Amino acid sequence: FSWEVSCLRNDKSQPTLIPLTPQILNLSADFSTYTLYLKWNDSGSVFQHELDASWQIQILYKETMETINYDSKLTGKDSILFWNWTSDIPLECTSYYVKIRCYINELYFTGRKEWSEWSPVRTVPEKDTKPNSAMVFPQDKVVLVGSNVTFCCLYNEGKSVKFMNYGSESYPLLRLSKWSSAIKVQNVNASIPSGTNILCSLVPDDLEGTVLFVGYAPDTPQNLNCETRTFITITCSWNPGRPTALYTKRQTKYILFERISREKVTCKVDELNEKHHCDFPVHANQKIYNFTLGASNPLGQAESSLLIDVNQRVHLETPDKFTVSTNSSTNAHLSWYIPGNFIKIRLLCQIEISNSNSERQLNVSMAGAENSNYRARVDALHPYGTYTFRVRCSASEYFWRWSKWSEGKKLTTLEA
Amino acid sequence: PVDRANLLSSASSSSSLSQQEVATKIKQTHRLTVLLKHCSEQLLAEYVRHQGEPFSSPDFQPPAMAVPGLPSPSVPPEAWLALSDGKRLWHLAAAYTTLPGLLGSVLQQQAELNPLASELHRQLEAAARQCRGLAGNLEGIMGALGVPGPPPPSSSLGGPPPSAFLAKLSGYHVCRLHRDWAMRSHEALGLLRTKYPL
């Protein structure tokens, strides 16, 4: 069994295993998520076989320090290791200094084992190193109701913070650095549409601020229903569920995805309207539609699904241009128009005939047509009788829903 | 009297309006400033109501903030009264040719921040319309009195504000300046009316 110790300090009295000082390859920051990303080389090729390695990562910020332990496996080859860490305060609030050291837990090594030297420090230079103008962070952040949020106020030399408010409430100031103070707000409530204001009042006379948008992730879309009115488009409608308290560019976005055709539609919804709907094109040779309605906003996402046979979800428009006429004493001719392409199906239309002392309904089945007028004849009327007619229609084979009634039309039959 | 005489002498040479018509125009414009004064107070109240604390608290007095293109009526009352009629009209005209663009920008920002606040949107639109009306009237009076008009306005608040807070704050300052200028225009036209009685 042999291993080559390149970082062995050849101390004659007792061999000591001290790993090479690690080198940080890259330290970057994502301000929107308060996350630092660290990348370094584990120099695994120094050893011929697999070894357990422990790393300590020290993060110095706000005049305090946080040490995090991280374990990895050396594999006999150099590997690039990645690690990230999320701060509880905005990265803009203070500078971050990061260094790293290594410890190798070589079980067969009988001598002493020590931590390597710390790597050179890497810094994410931040705005608190002499900010050029006062600012409050985070800016325009969106968080869930109940979150705990830390806000910091950066200011120039010669200024100091008088107070920091969240909404109308003043909070105790936490000193982060010479140019940076913060407040911690617990369990935030839903904000008004324009967001909750955070104010930083500075001495001598300056005012800075930011806005926090506090809301909910989208609710699962409820009562999802999809039907066609014209066989040209399928209209899906739904209820958005619990309001999210988020609006305009933070509002919930809906995408309607159809699995069979793999087509998706971005829905335009009116946030002021309780009921949402979205149109999807009817495809020539597609009967079954497997819809998934996805809802997403900055705080999360949800979805609902629905599988339909379009022929079984026909909900016709209200019959239009409804006319009645007669040239006899016992029958009447009715005509109406319905938009849409129903060539592939039969329609069932119900005619209501009422007069002062009776009301009856007549069901007539007819072939569907495209953007067409439809006709029917009503018999067995009384001579010189005054009747009111109206009509509604539906798909004949698979009944889904009646259309609305047409307007009523009055007619008097001829004398006998 | 000397001030009015100068204006009249230069007016008669430069416009076809009779003195009666100028006095009528001044009276109409003064009435418009009464409306503007009332509506601008309402607009400021409606605006702060939708921005949340501390905007909506009575003692919210942020430090003045320069609004591009819109001078604040910072001339102290005594100095304002010491100005000539022409100079005062010029200042008013400069403000009221700029305010519609600024109010339009505030409306855009509020449509984004407060999409449900339809009454606020309506008042912002009305305020811009009224400012355009007043600017037109002022232009007519200045033309009749031979007073040169102000430079063309810088139209709006510039690009979208870098943050929601700055959008709220700049909107607040525009609405407050709108109210301050409405009070000043009402005062100035009242003064002019006494000099040009019907």
C-alpha cells in the first residue's frame, strides 16, 4: 500500500499529514436570493486512492463570523467542488469575506493529522464599502406571508440613521457596519397592492426606502372547465382560488398546456375579474384534449388538469337573428343563426311555444352546419292564436349544456 | 397701475382681443383654478391613501425632492406678489405645460403599482386634462397681454423609476407640487382679476 504525500511536512520526529492550502477558484453572489457560490479545486490527484476530506468554510460578515463544515471524497483525481450558502440578510448589506481550509481523514496514516492553512480570503465586494448613495435593501422583494425579513439601510459617510420603519412601525436598529444598519421584521402580513413601505430616515435630512410585496403562492386553479362554443376554439375557465395579494408584474401567470398536441397557450387574464378564462385552438383531427393549467407567480406554482372529448363539451352560443313567420292558420316557420362549425355533429334544438294559457316545448334534431341559419316548422297551432316563441340548442349526441334561450318572438296565426 | 398699463399698452398692439374679452378670459381661468385647487387636494389625499404607511399618515413630510422639469413654487409669497403680472403668468405657464406630462407618468406608475385603484387613475387623468386646459387659458391671456410664453416642457418623469419606493415618492412629490401650484395659480389669477374687472 503506498501513497505519495505531497503535503507532508517531513518532521523527522513524527510525520504530520497537512493537506495543501486550498485555492478558491471563484466566489460569486446572486443578490436576489442572498446566495454565495463558492468553487475550488480539491487537489485530489495528490493521493492515489480515495480519501475522506473535510472542509471548513469561514464566512466573515457583519463583524461576526460563521464557520460551516463540508465533507467530500477525494477520488485520486482533481475535482472542482461547488458549494453555496444563503445569507439571512441581503448580500448588499455588508461585505462578505470567505476562506477555506482542508483536513484529510486518512485512516491508515498513523501520524498526526492537521488542518491545512486557510486559503487566501476572497471577498464579494459590496455596496457597504463606501456606498455612493444611500439605499435600502432588498429592493422590491416578493416574499410569502409569515416570512421574517431583514432590511438594511446603507448610507454615506457623515450620515447616520434616525429610525427605520416597516409600514408605520419603528423597529430596533442593528448596526452592521460603519455605513450600514438593519432591522429584522418577523412574520410579515400580506401587503397592499402597492406593497409595504420600509423607510430609512437619515440625519441630517434624507429619506430612503424600499417596498416589500408580501403575498401567497398561487392556489390550485379551481372548477377548471373546458368547452367549445364554436368548434373553433376551446375555452377553459376557472376560479383562481385564494387571492395572492400580488398584482401586475407579480401577479399569477397562467399557461394552458395540452399534452397530446404538446401545444401551449399563455393566457391573458384580467386580475380584476373573479372568473378567468383562456382560449385554445380546436385541432382538425383531435377529439381528446389533455389539458394542464399551470399557475405561477414569484412565490410558487400550482396546476390543475382536465381531460375532455371536445365532442362531449359543446356549449353553443345563444341563437341569434331569431325570426318567426307564418302563412297559415295552424303552423309557423322559425329561423335562427348560430355561429360555429358544427358540420361533424347533429344539433338538438328546443323550441318553446307559449301563449296566454299554455306553454309547450318541442325538441327538433337537425344536422349541424357552419356559421349557418337553422330552420324549423311548428305545427298544430290554433287559428288566429297569438304565440311567443323562443329557441335554444345543444349538441345532440352528447348533451353537455343548453345554449341560452334566444330572445322571444311573438306571432299571430292567420284566421281559419 | 403702472404694471397693468404697461401690459395693456403692449397687449393692444399684439392681439385682437378687446379688454372686455381679456377680462372675461381671466375670470374663466380664475374659475378653473378654483376647480383645480379643490381637485388637487382630493388627488393628493387619494394618492397617499393607496401608497400605504407612512405616505398615508398626516405627519408624513419627506424632504423636498426635485422633480425634473417642474419647478416648485418655492418663491416666497412676498416675492411672488412682488413679481410683475407677466412674470407670474410666465411661471404659471411653465408649470402647467409640464404638469400634464408628469401626471401622465404618475398614472402609468400607479397603473402598475395600484391596478385596482380606478378612482386614483381617474383623478390623475382629470388632473392632467385640467392642467392642459389651464395651460391653454394662460397661453391665451399671455398672448392677449403680450407676454412671451415659456419654453416647451420636458414631458415626463423620465424612464421607469429604479424602484417601487422611488415611484411612490416621486408620484407623491408631483401630486404635492400640483396642489401647491394650484393654490398659487388660484391666488395669482385672483389678483389679476382685480386688475381686469368686467
